[in-house]
Amino acid sequence: MSNELATIKSILQTTPTRWTALTAALSAELLTARPAAAEWSALECLVHLIDTEAIFQTRLQAFLSGHDFAAFNPDEQGSKVGPQTRLTDLAARYDHLRQASLAALAAVTPADLQRTARHAELGQVTLAQMVNEWAAHDLNHTLQAEKALMQPFIAQCGPWQIYFQDQVIAK
């Protein structure tokens, strides 16, 4: 990647906008539907992104201050959302957190990307590796959410289902 940091920042800028659009346009029923028992709903993906946004901010500060950091286990440390939570409020919260992250990332230089820290499970890592993981993490969970959202449409598209074979989540 020619300008790694700028590309990563561009990806990180787009994700909240996608979530704002999804939560404004789609029903709570669709956003909260799990595609299979062991799979996350779109809403659960968004909540996870909110949880990890704080984790990524903490890790960024750890790199910049020369500290190591702990691992994060979403199954044990992740948030749960009650039925009264407005989905658009979650998207707004995510956007707010992301804006703070982008402001912090604005101070990161290409030279900073070589900084190292020790991750409790993975060992020695660089800031470059972490920001690449951040972008991939965003894309992964947004794709996961969109795949969950696709399931009822795939189930109802009749003979066109053959075009979605690789997107079907087995129940």
C-alpha cells in the first residue's frame, strides 16, 4: 500500500457512515435477527464495534506512550444491549467514538507505525500491524453484519438463490 496510514484512515472514516445509514433505513427486526444460533446479528456486530473502538483507542495510546496492553475477549468483556436501546443512538455513539479515534490517529506519523508494544496474547506487535488490523476488523464485522442482513432476502429470492450460495449462513 503506497500511503498505508491515509488508506486506513479512509476505511475507518467510512464505517460509521455505513452504520448510520443501516440503522436509519432498516427495521429493528431485521437488524436484531440472528442468521443462525451461533452467529451475530447486525446489531451485535455494531455493539462489538462500539466496544472495540474504545479498545483500539486505548491500544493506540499504549503504543504512543510506550506501554504494553491486555487482550480483549468479546465473549467475556463485551457489552449487551437492552431492547429499549435505539439503534440509531448506537450508530451515533459509534460515530462519536470513531471521530475521537480519527482525531487521535491524525497525530500518528509514518515513523510512529514502527513503534512496538507487547500484546498479552500475541506478543510483540507494531503500531502498523495494529492499525491494519483495525481497518480489517471494521470491514470484517461490517461484512458479517451485512451477510446477516442478507439471509431473509436470499431465502425469498427463489431461483436466484444459486447466485448467493457463498453468502448463505447455515442454520
